[in-house]
Amino acid sequence: MRRWLSAQGRQGVIGAVAIFAVLFLVNVYLKGGHFSPFDLRTLCMNVLPLVCVSLGQYFVVLVNGIDLSLGPVMSVAGSVAAITFGWSTPLAIVLALGVGLVAGLINAVLVASLRLPPILATLATMSVFQGVALVLLPSPGGEVPGELTATLTQGGWDLLPVPLLLLLAVTLVTGWVMSTPFGLNLRAIGGDMLAARSSGVRVQFVSFGAYIIAAVLAALGGLYLAIATASGSPTIGDSFILLSIAAVVLGGVSIGGGKGAPLGVVMGALILAIIGRLLYFAELSSFYQSLINGLILIGVVGIESGRRLLVGVWSERNR
């Protein structure tokens, strides 16, 4: 695991783990001092879609980009799956992941090939995918096999439920990808694109890969969300737009690219999930979570910007 993490990545992971541990203990205390296997299963099931889309956002942020369309990609993938599960389960899964592949290719062409600013390009595709989801499934519905929902949400053992196994699998696969030359090139591009290009990194090809992987992971999250809720929804992914960015930042990933670890992103998603549970115990409306997530995002980004400013001032003084 150590070889997967840079020094900055380890710092981000340690900070995220510490925050999660504190919030988790508060959550256990509010529940009367116990955390049952049912609680573990529910937490993993609820956080898995967010983990998928946040890891997708992580790949894009690493190359100094951002993808605002990942939430709507989840909606389209979930809607497609809910519509086609009645025909064939394997076909529905393939089509849902195919949505991610096509969406990723579109974003990659706009950003990596046409060199449009990532925030503007994905803002445009966000609107397009929202419209596609509404055309495909104007209102929540569709059909999901009950046995599939039961297996992926209730299957497994008490301490190793299927949602936890899936969460571990996504985390480990992403960590492995980041340990490959492709992952190292992602960090290199985010750290200094010109230097990476001078070193022989195929910047356009790697950036293509980042946006495609991001959208496929978002589609995977949307697929699981449809299976877990036993239906599709044309707007269910919209709330994940901000959440995915917040999870990335909370996980210690530099919003400027090049630094951060997948494990930190997973912990960031878990932090947001625990915050939602704490709001429930505090009997506050779920609408407050958007406010709190926004404030957290501003705070963390502000701290990072302040740190960069101090480092820059210090470097200037010591020249």
C-alpha cells in the first residue's frame, strides 16, 4: 500500500482517516454505543455510489481538470439499466457501462482534443446528459430484478457483506491503476504538463483515459444506485456533482492536480456519508447537508490555497 501513496498522498489519507474516525465515534455514541452488522451493510450500500463517482472525479482532478457531468452520467446509466433490465440483466449492465464509455469519450474529445476549458465543456455535457436522462425516463421507474437487488445489497456475511466487498474491490482496483505507468503519468500531467510532455508522456492519450475512466466509474455508481433502489431516476445523480468534488477535496487530493490517493477519496466519501447520518440523528433537514458540504468544500479549498500562498511567500524570502 505504501508504494501506492506519495508523501502528500499519505498526509491526505491520514487526515481523512482521522476526521472519519472522530465522526464515526460520534455516530456510534449517538446510536447508543453500538455499531451492528446491519449498520455496516447500510453504510457501505449508501456510500458505494458516491465512492464510484468520487473516484471518477479523482482521475480527472489529477490531470488538473474537473467533470461536472458525472452526476448526470449516473442518472443516464441508472435509467438505461432500469429500462433494459426487463429484457436481459447482462445487456442492461453492458448498456449502462456503455453510457459511461460514450460520455467519457465525448468529454475527452472536448477537453483533450479540442482543448476546451474542462469546467465549460463538462458544464455543457452536464446539461445534455440531464436532458437525455429525462427523455429516457421522465419519472422514476423501470424494472430491476429483485434477486439482483437482494444479492448486491443484502448478500454476503455479517462482517463481509457484498456492499463492503464491492467497496473494497473498487478501492483496490483504483489503487492498482494508480500504481501503473498510466497512474504515474496522470500525476505527472497534473504536476507539470509541460515537463510531462517533455519527458515523453503522451498527454492527450492519458487525459483521454482519465475522462473515460471517470465516466465509466460514474456509470458504475449509477448502475449500483439503480439496483439498490430497485428503480431508475432521471435526476438522482444531480446531487452527486458537488458531493464527488467535496469527497475528492476532503480526501486530501490537490484541486490543482498531481497529488492525492484513491484511499483518501474513499475516506472523503465516508466522511460525507457519516455527516448525513449525524444530521439525521440531530433531526435536521437533509437540505442542511448541501449547505454543510458547500461550507466544507470552501473551507478545505481555502486552507489549501492559503498553504500554497504561504509556501510561495516562504520560497521567495529564501531565494
